[in-house]
Amino acid sequence: MNILRAARATALFELTRSLTPGRLASSLILALFPPTMMGLILFASGFSLPTEFVIMLTVFMVILLSLMLWASPVVYAELEGKTWIYLASRPKGRISTVLGKYAIAVFWSFTVGWSAMTICVIFNSTIGSPREKLHVWLVFSLLIALAGITYAAVFILIGALFHRRAMVFCAGYILLSEIVLPNVPAVISRFTVRYHLFSLALDLLPQKLIGANEDSLVQNLYNRQPAWLDILMLVLITCLALGATAFTLQSREYLTADEA
């Protein structure tokens, strides 16, 4: 409980400190990218092309970019700011601080992705009735929340293991584990985050909106298990990543900028 209270205090402090013009401007730019792409595609197609897949892809990119900025450098930021010695001297100070910053990274990624998605759904003329729009909005909100929680845990683990080149290794992880492996028709694809997110989308969204049918290659590649199993796997990946991060923080010796 002391760790959770300390993490909550860190999260509140980081939230207040993050409300800067630079952070707000970068968040606004990221949030406007998916609506802009959707508008350009609708305009080019004469407002007739379904754009739900474009929304999924662009919001997915925005979430990954925001977490690369706010989750991956958590450990290195403390080392660079010369506050790591203070954290290491407090009981569970490393874990509570990283957990607090993890919560803020999830908050900002969800805020940016959810805002972009909401604008896209509201102004998307290819979604028919208000009831269908509400359904799509609820499903996308769930997917964005799960993506932010899971990817933030993975990126913070990468930042704890490779703190000096965290963004580079996160970019390599995205390329290999979230672009290449999910498309491989093998068991290894099920250990990626994107596989379960896309499988959830196939389960929960109307098939006509994402251009899939029961016999399509996409359905055969991704939709092989029930939705609850996809959610369970995402929760399991999050818990394993956070547990590995806590173990790394407690067992590894980090050098500050002066000592390095």
C-alpha cells in the first residue's frame, strides 16, 4: 500500500508538471493526425470509402508515438536529472516512481488516442445510425485503453533494460514485434500485443466496417480465440512486463550521468 500511495503521489506530481505548452502542443498535433488523415481520405474518395481501418491504423500509430515519447525514457530521465540517487535511497522509491510515471504515460496516450478517435467517429459519414456510432466509439475506447496500458508497460520495461537507447530499442520492438510478427501465420504471432488487439476488433466491430468477412484471410489469421482470451492475454503481458520492470529496477545498478 505504501508503494501505491507513493506511486499516486508521483503520478499527481508528474501530471501537474506535464501540463506545459510544449506537452500540450505535441499532444494536440498527435491528436489531430488521425482526423486529418480521415478527412483527406474521405475527400479523395468522394465520401464513400469506409475509413474505420484508417482510424484504427492512425490511432494505433499515435498511441505508439506518444508512449515512445512519454514511457520509454522514464528511467533515463531520472538519471539525466540526477535524481536517481534520491529514489534509490527511499524504500521502494524506484518502483513507486516508475509506476507513477507509468500511470501518467497511460493517461496521456489514452487522452491523445481517445480524443483523436472521438473526433473521427463523430465526423465519419460512413458510419450509419447513431447507435452504430456509439457501438464503434465504445469498442475503440476499449481498444485504446488496453493498448495504452499494455504498450506502456512494455516500453517502460525496454526503457529499464536499455535506458540509454530506449527510443531506438522501442522502435525496433515496434518494427519486429508489432509489424512483422503479427502477420506470421504461426504460434509466435499470438505473443504480440497487436495480434490480440486486432483480434478483439474483429470480434467486437461490425465486419462491414473493417472490410472483413467470415471466410477472409484476416479472419483466419487473427480471429482464432474468444474475446475474453485476448483481454486475458493483454492483461498477462502487462503484468509480466511490470513485474520484470520491478525486478530490473531492484536488481540492477544504474549509473548517474556524473558517474558514467
